[in-house]
Amino acid sequence: MMAITTRLLAALPLLMSMTLSSHRVAVVIAYHIGHPRHRAGVTVTSARPRRSSFSSSPSSSSSSSSSSSSSSSSFSSPPRSTSTSSSILRSSRSDEDDGNTLLSLLTKTRSSNRMNDLMVGEDAGVFDIDDERWGSLSDGTGWITFLAAVGAILTAVAILWINPATGYGDDFVHFLEVDVARGNSHLVTLAFGIIFPIVHSGLASLRPLGERVVGARAYRVVFAFPSLCLAYSWIVYFISHAHDGYQFYDVSHVGWIHGLAWTTNLASFLFLYPSVYNLREVAAVDRPRVHLWETGIIRITRHPQYVGQCMWSAAHLAMVGTTFTALTMALLVSHHYFACWNGDRRLQAEHGERFAKIKDRTSIMPFRAIWEGRQVLPDDYWKELARPPLFLIALGSVGAYFAHPFMQAGAALSVNAGWSPGGLFS
């Protein structure tokens, strides 16, 4: 019993790290995802009704609504407008009286000058603490419901996948190692690199159909559970076998290289698709949508998670130069390169001409659209980056770095525990 408890505690940093971006498998070797990084969303949203700061019930407000036939009263998503006027108004709210103190930056978005924008997409990373509320489980809204939903899915992953006595994660890895790869770790990571994209991107692409069949919240569980399970197993396997195969070099012990790689790794987590910031949508507390973003990191690159994955993979490969690490990094980058195409396809299908206009003003290669004059950064562009969600992501990335020893201990414990056939339903 003590061994099982220790194993679950050691796995906790991995599970918490994966919630940073359920779209990047690598979200933490320290991430899928996925949620999906190439997750995309719906029309320009209108301003949300004002509420008391983290109150148990929303304050009264008036709003105009034109909801689609697929929307449900169980979601706390804001009313949708047939025009972009409310979105433009929200983006142009005056900041002068609020100041730019650290506290104000952490609690309320500073709007940038969007005079040169087309105003066909949303402002990324908008946050105002006055709009947030704790809510309750009974009404199915707010952060209480979000914490309960995340806790439930992570508990399910721990019981049905991680715990060897009740879960099936060790059975899956044993199947890949023994029956598929015949002991070749390179073939195991190759199998992960094929299975994960099929499951993750496939379920993301089937989301419109799945939500019509089982509903948005239920489908988010269908999407998140296998993605988190596969991400966890691949991360643990990578940590345990990073030095397998032919080793060209290992400079992870060299101080300045380690520092440079860590800095690059930290920066890579700032390259997340803005939909990841909408945590309540990720957990389907608010109705998930395919968003069309126009500001923030999108000005630099239209597919920030692909760029971030390239940075993350390059940093790790620079420290540990083995054939196993090189293959794993190539698989991760390839998955995200495919996600660029798949994400554009989904955005085109959802937003049509509006996405075409955004695509003309952005690029996949960082800064290319700016160099070519297709994108103009506002003079106060820093306001689009100094936003509460990015501060939280930076803090989480630092925490993930210091959690590395626990991740390594958890991976070692998982390997040393061996294979326990069967699980809860066996």
C-alpha cells in the first residue's frame, strides 16, 4: 500500500504539469493538450456581463443574446452577438485610470491600441477579476465547478491508468514493449509518436460531431482522458529511456548549457495557443468554442505551440544527444507540424473569410509576417503579452522545472514497480 501511495504522489507533478497545456505531450517532461494546442474555436465573443469579484452568484446585468441551437443553459459562456462591436468596445476600454502596477496587471487586462487591426478576431488573453466568480456545483458554473471537473478527471487517470493495481497504463506499455517492439525502446517511442497524434488530433477533429452526439462536457471527457493517459505514459517512458541508443554527447551537466536550455524551455511555454488560457472552456464549464484570435502571440506566429515545441525539443536535444531522444523530439515536432495544417483546416471550416483575412496577416514562421509588412505591432504591444494568463503560465513553468526531481523519481518508481497484469475491471 505504501508503494502505491508513493507512486501516486510521485506522479502528481506530472499530472499537474500536463494541465498547463493538454496539447503539448511534452508539456513537461516536464502538455494536450491538447488539449489541445491546435484546438480552435468560434466567432468573436461579446463582452461578458460584469460580476462581483469571485462572488457566489453573478450580479444582475443586461445583455443581448443570439444563441445558437447547440448552446445549453448549463454553460456559463457569455452571450454571443451578431456583430463585432462589443468585442471592439472591450478591446478599446480605457486603462489610464488603472495604472500599470504589477497588481493591476495580474488582475485586469491592459488593452492595446488596435487601430491597425481588422477587428475580425478576438483579443487573446483578456481577463478581468471582476468578471470571475467561484460559482457552485449546483449551478455548474464558476471556478468551483472547474476545480471539481479537473479533480475528477485527474482522479480517473490516477485510478484507471497510473495505479498498477487498478489501472491499465502498465499493461499498455508492457504490450508495446513486449508484443510490439520486442524490447526495442526506439520502436516503443515510435509507437507512442503514432498513436498519440491519431488519438489526440483525431478526437479534436471529431469534436463537432461528438458534441452533437453526447454533448460538449461529455465529449471533453472523451477527448481529455485518453490524451492525458497517453501523454503521461509517453512522458514517463521518455524520462526512463532518454539515454537509450547511441549517445553522441551528453552535456546536461555543463552549467551554461543547462542554463541556456532551461531559459529556452521556459520561453517555449509562453508560445501556447491562446485557447489554452480559457481554462473553464478546457474543462467544459463554459461551452467550448473554436476561437479566432487576432492579437497577442498570434501576431508573432499563427501556430505558437508548434514554435514552442520546436524550442522545447531543441533545448532537450542540445543537452542529451542520444538516438532515442532525437527520435522522440522528431516525433513531437512532426505531430505539431501536422497540427498546423489541421488547425488551419478547422479554423477555415469554422470562420471562413474571417480566418482567411487573419491568415493573410500572420505567418507560421515567427516574425515573418512582420518582416514582410503584413503585420504591424502596436506601439504598446507589451500590453498584449503582460496579461494574467501568461504570468500564470510563467509561474507554472518555473514550478515544473523545480518539480523535475519528483518527475524523475516517479518515472523510476514506475519502471522499477514492474508490470501488474489487469486492472479495476479485470
